[in-house]
Amino acid sequence: MSRNSDSGAAVVVTAIVLLALLLMAVGGGVYVWSVRSQSIAAVAQAERARAEEAVAKLQAERSRVQAGPTQANPTSPKSSATPIDGDEAVRAAVETVLRTQEQAWNDGNLDGFMEHYWKSDALTFSSGGETTRGWTATLNRYQARYPTRETMGRLTLSEFEITPLGDSAALVLGGWQVARDSEPLAGNFSLVTRKIDGRWVVVHDHTSRKTE
């Protein structure tokens, strides 16, 4: 009877031990599964964050491309309102010279008028089938033909056709009229102008008089 009791007790103890081992194994598996699940969730969250960041960058780049080139800040000292075309700048400079000559003539200031001719012996002035060479000779010619304020009359220059020849030269075609009591005069002219030492000057003048 005692023997059987010992044997039964041993069986019970063995069962208890096996049950404990089984519970430990199951518990460990649950723990490992939980840890692995947490790791997988963390990795998935990190990947999602990187994907969202990439999408945000792509959207920002698309918006920048659609918006076009960045406009210059109008208040920036480096920005310019409307850039002036090179040819237009030449035309404006040459026309300013012609208008200044026109005003000097109408003020009776022949010396001021001649200031815009090239002060060189290489200056040429052609008119009436003859060519005068040199600034001084050209001045003398004007003084001989227009010795007084009355003979100078009032000059009007018009019909400008200014053709830039680069950034320092231009060809000019135009018309002229001198209104005066004695004898009105009119005709056309062609000029070659150059920018020399920072100033636009006439280096060749071909003036023709219109005949009735």
C-alpha cells in the first residue's frame, strides 16, 4: 500500500513538473512573439515615416516646377524694372545727340551745335557734290553759310531712322528743315555716329538739299 502511494505521488509530481515546464514554454513563446511584434511595428512605422517624407519632397518639387523660375525681388537693389535692349539704348543715345544739336541751332549757338561733331581731322562732311574734311574746316563752312542768327532760322530734324552697328556705332537717316524769312530750306541727311571716349559724335555727315 505504501509503495503504491509513493508511485502515485511520483506520478503527480512528474505531472506537475511537466505542466510547469509547458506553461514556461508557452509563456516564453508569447513573450518572444510580443517582442517580435513590437519590433515589426516599429520598423513599419519608420518605413511609413520615410515614405511620407519622400512624398512631401516630391510634392514640393512639383509645386516649384509648376511655379516657374523664381522672380527677382522687386525691392532688391540688384533687380531691374525693365531691362533696356542694347539697340534701343543706342537709338536713344543717338537721338539725344540730334535733339541737342537741334536745340543749340535754334538757340543761335553754332559752336554748341558743332560740339557733337568729332573734333578730328578725320571728320568728313559731304554736301553739294563736295566733301569737307576736318572739324575746323566743317565749322568754317557752317559759319560762311549761316553767318547770322537770321540766316540760321529755325531747324527741325525729323524722320529718324537709326540703325545700330554694334554697341558703339550707328547709321542715321533723317530729314531737315530750316524755317526763315529769307529762304526756307529742306532736305535729308545721312550720318555715321560713333561712341568715342564715352561720347556719341558724328564722324561723317552727308547732307542734301531738296530742290524745287
